[in-house]
Amino acid sequence: MLNLQATIGAGREFTDEINHEAGTDINRCYQCGTCSGGCPLFYAMDIGPRQVMRLLQTGLGEEALRARSIWICATCDTCTVRCPREINVAGVMEALRIQARRRGYRIPAAVRKVRILTDLFLGSVRRSGRIFELGLVQGMKMRTGELLKDVGMGIPMLLKGKLSLRPHRIRGRAEIERIYRKVQEMEGGSR
Amino acid sequence: MKLAYYPGCSLCGTAREYNISTIKVSEKLGIELEEIPDWSCCGATSAHTSSPLLGVALPARNLAIAEEMGLDVAAPCAACYHNLSAARVKMDRDHLLRKRIEEIIDRKYRGKVKVLPLAEVILSRVGLDAVRDSLVHPLAGLKMAAYYGCLMVRPKGIVDFDDPENPTKLDQIMEAAGGEMVDWSHKTECCGASLSLTGTELCVDLVGRILERAAEEGAECIVTACPFCQANLDMRQAEAATKLKTDFRLPVLYFTQLLGIALGLPAGELGLDSHVVDPRPLLREKGLI
């Protein structure tokens, strides 16, 4: 016989963890759907924020870790400011994204680029202390194979001096490296 | 009045005209900006969506340096303002987090400095009367839509610049500069800039909806305080127009560029040549440059 009790128990722990990370209480949600209704990207999501809240309430939150939505969410916080139950909905989506990363969940192909960009961004800041915009765009091209994407936009930007050709490296780079290392240590080797 | 200046990465690259116009307008209004020495990136969206600690630690390093300077921070970029402010609020609320962050950044942080978007500096520390008194070329007859986007106004508690649903502070500044503001619905709708490189087709949809609404209300240009909104509404405008089978030609300017014109700064010093949708024909037509 299937032991549903155990599944739900583990799911509740997961919900608690997400509540803790987002500093909120998902159980307050009464499913009004204001979050999904106001979400500018709801139309592109597989499961909307209201459904994510329900999954978490019922102890099935880990389902949401496979969703495209947690990567599509632009963290615009519209849901959070409109929630009549004052739930940090966008914070929950963010906490789920962080968990999906930590637990090594496969990212749906359609949103793979979000993860690539994030990693390139954080790598660039780790090396230079500031973001190197042109390097970021080049990195995206290499990693996605979309070599010609936005080329028509890049050239005028270079000519207008809006894209620096070299990264600006801050003096305190070693300090930034130490910050990254300490964060990794404290968060258990994950990032 | 002296403030610690945090330009942020965008203002040193794609948003260089925001940096140039911020510096010029500040000079004109008597705001002394002292750049935070050796400032580092605030982590943008990438840090806080991957690691809660990194998302606070990166901005905190800059706050700690500003605290050593003994100055409140002026951050023109909406994303930098948001992240610096969020880090400050989170460390204020959670003493243990503050201790951990101090350990991570290996610097003292007491939570002494405030973080202000440049628009707030102009409103509360310079004052609109002073702006009106300094007008040289009031922006008369220029109909503009103030676009706030997400990061400056949401969520409440993390940022406290303006109302999250119907902000008016950029409108107030531009009105004081003589502009005619349109009342419109999409002031704070997300433009999807964080998906510009990763979900371009989605971002183009959102840009289209915003531009459509601004145009319908009769706006001749859009004025913003966010480098990502500016870049996105400007650079993705042609794609959005094609998708909607229309032609917008809506210049997207930083509020500091238009304020600079109103304050009589030479047009050549405001980076008006660095936009994709060239604002100069419109500004010439209105006799402003």
C-alpha cells in the first residue's frame, strides 16, 4: 500500500523550508488567483503562481521544482504587492528556483538560457567585481549557439560607446573572490 | 549636499548617457556626488535568484564602504537602488543575517546609511521649487509617459520610493520641468527586461503592450529611471512594432536627460545621440534642442 502520510510529511517539511526562505506563510493563501491574474508572464507559464501556492499547501511543492514557471518569473513582484493575504509570492518563486538549483533538478529546455545567463553573470562579477556586458552577450552566444542573435543591435551600440570592449576590473577582486567562497562554504558548497 | 555615488555597472556601459546626465544635472542642482571608491556590482537579479546570501553580500560590501564615507547613497539605477535597499532592509530586520554578512564581507556594517534613488534626492533634498527656479527651457508641449517599471516601486517594505501601483514622483519632477504627463495604465507593468537575452520573444510581447498603451494615451516619448527598462523599451521597440504591425517611434529617455535640457544644459552633454530610437528629431520639433 502506498504510504501517502510519509509523502505528505516530507512535503510539509519542504513547504516549511520555502516559507522560511521567502520569509512568508503560504498557508495563508486562500486561492483567490490575484497573483496569476496580475502576472505579466502567466500566459507563458506551465503552472501559475496560484497553483504553485496550492502545491506547496498540500505538501506537493517539489512538483513545482520541475516547472518552467520558476525560471520564467521575472521577479517583478506584482503578485507580492497585490496579494490580499500578504504572501511574498515572488519570494516563493525565487526560493523554488534556488532549491531547484541546489537539488540539481533538470531545467526544462525552454528556460535553460535563464540558468546559463545567471551563471555567466555571476562568473563575470566573480572575476572582475563588475559585470562585463559585452563578455556576457558573447558568453550567451557561445553557450547557446545563437551566434547571430541581436548582432544588428550590438554593432551600433559598440559604435555609440555603450559597450566597453574590455572588462573593468576593480582593485578589490580578491575580496570579491573571498565573498563568493565564504557564501559557498556557508550554503554548503552550492550556488 | 554631499552623497556617496553608486553608479553601478550599467551606467558605465549600456546606460552611459544616464551616468553623464546624472552627473551634469546633479552639478547643476548642487548635489555633490562622491563615487564610492572601488565599488562592486550589486549582483543584479542573478545573485538573489541563485543565492540568498550572495544576494545580500554583494550589495552589502558597497553599503559598508559608503558607511565608512559617512554618506547616504544615491543610486540612479533602479536595479542597484532595489538591491542596495533590499540588502539594507534584510540586514535591519535580521540581526543574525547582518552578523553573517559582516563575516562574509569582512567589513563592519552598522546600518547607518540610507539608500536613495536619484529621483528621491531631487524631490526631497533639492525640492521641486528649486527645480522650477532653475528652469531655462521648460519642456512645454512635450507629452511624456513616466514609466517606473518594477524595481523602483516593488515590493513595499523593501523599497519605499513611491506607491507600488500608482507612483507619481517621476511625473512630479517632469511636470516641475514643464513637461506634460499622460495618465496611463502601464506605469508599473513589468517590461520583462530580465528575459531580454533569455526569453526574447516574451520580452518583446511585454514591451509591445507597454508601448501600445503609452502611444494610445498620446505620449510622444517615454521617460524612465531604469537602465534595463530604457534599454529594453528602446532596443526591443522595433521587434515589438513589427510583431504588432505598427510603428511606434517612441524615444525612451532617462528623466535626467530631459531634466538636463530643462535646466539649460547643452544638449551635446546629455548623451542624446546614444539611443536606438533617436529622440533628437522630436526634441528639435518642440524647439527644446
